[in-house]
Amino acid sequence: MKPKSQKIKKIALIAPSGIVSQTKLKKSKENIKRLGKEPVVFPNAMNRYGYLAGKDDERLNDIQQAFEDKSIDAIFCIRGGYGATRILDKIDYEIIKKNPKIFVGFSDITAYQSAFFVKAGLVSFHGIIGASNFTDYIIQQLQDLIFCPVENYILPHTSFDVFTQGKAEGRIVGGNLSLLVSMIGTEYIFTFTDKLVFIEEIAEPPYKIDRMLNHLLMATDIKKAAGIVFGSFRGCTPEENDTLPENSLRVEEIIEEKFAGLNIPIVYNLNFGHIENSLIFPIGVKARLDTQNKKIQLLEKATI
């Protein structure tokens, strides 16, 4: 189910997970204005409840009201943080089915994007939050993916390393590794069979990456994916986690060891995730990965 891109005027800013600072809110509003749109800050966006942006029902209300409000054309999450998995079982997914809208976020927002796709079939956009740096690269992607969708769009990645060569087609799913693993065993996690799976992480030591990938392999159908694309793993080197390199595997070694034998295209170090100028990818859209030509191309538009 694709959201509409025509005549986008008002964009809701919501905080469905972690606490939002005034600085992040101000930056998000300025970003939306740079896009030539009107930011609408939802009532509970600046609430605080411990490490959460308000109690569960407050964050839930803002999500559902943002989808129901006919004056709102798109929804940007101000930040990630933590809190999405607390309310997945409370969301009325019929509201989302009846009001498909552009929904943008990443990190903790992976949980919502997975649930929205599984339960409502919603195409959403992973890679930035409202408070990201909206560089020319980011703005151009938003233009080409969402506001004026380009036919046969080629994702404007900088480069990637190839572990296993090949071509693969499938619908794009994925997001943050920790969030994907946290949803294993629930009814809200993507299925991976015949999909193009995108995975990224930040600030986890290599042994934890090893553990999470092992869990994903044992407890899901990811071995049946059409292809797997690993993005940025910023802050995940042994050195960044106070470990001597000789006492640790590196993330790329872990990935190669665990996935190279699957006989599907596997690439690493794509520029998406917790980095400046992250690639934005549309969850639920059919795409083609070509490792020889280092190209990822959408086979359909992400919006209508």
C-alpha cells in the first residue's frame, strides 16, 4: 500500500519513541520548512516519561491521530531512541490501512516500519529522522523518492563491498539490527523470504553483532532472502569498544563467515544507517540488486 505524494503541504512531527530536546524539535521544524512544507508539531511530541517521549498512550495517540488527520500529508519522526516495541500491540492498524501516509524514520522507528508493513502493507521510508542533517543529498533523495517520484529510480549510493556476487530482486525490508532481533517471535517482524534485506547498526561491539546475527539466522527465515545488504556499522569496531583487534573478529569477518555460504548476493558497507548522508530506502517497494554493476534500482515508484 503506497502513500500519496501529490500536493504535500503539511508534515506532522511526532516523537513516538525517545525524548526529544528543544534543539532537535527546532532542527526538525527548520528541515521541514527547507523542503517547502509546513511542519505541524503534534501535542505530545515534547512530553517526557523517564526515557520516553511521553507515556505509551500519549505516543500512541499522536501516531494514530497523525494518520487520521486529513490535513496531514506526511509524518516524520523527530528522532528514534527507545519505545516503539512497547506499543506495537496497542496500535489500531485499520487506521493506517484506511489512511496510508508517507512515514519517515529509522533506528528505533524500524519497529513501527516493520509492523506497519506486516499489518497494514504500508510502504515507508527508512534512513533519516526529522532532526537529521538535511543535506542536498538527503533533500534530493526525498524529492526523487517521495515528492516527485522518479521512474526506475537508482538508489544514489556511494559504494559498497561485495561478499557474494549476483543479481537479486525482491521487496525491500529491514532496518536496525537490534530492533529486528527484538521483534523475533512477535507477529510484527518482517518475513524475509524472497526479500532484499537491508541491515545496519551502531555502537555495538563485534561479539554482540555476532550474537544478534546468529539469532536472526536461527530464528527467522532470513536464509531464504533474495539478497542481503549490510550498511553502516558505525562504532562497531573492536577499537571503538575498548578491545584489542587481535582479541576480536571484525564485523565484516562475522558477516562473511555467517552469510557467504547462503548462495545469494551479499554486500557490505553501503552508506545507510547512523551516518551523515544516509541512503533512504523505501520499505516494501520491489527493487533489484546487481553486485557486478554495483547498482540498486527500484522496479516501481514508492508513492502514487
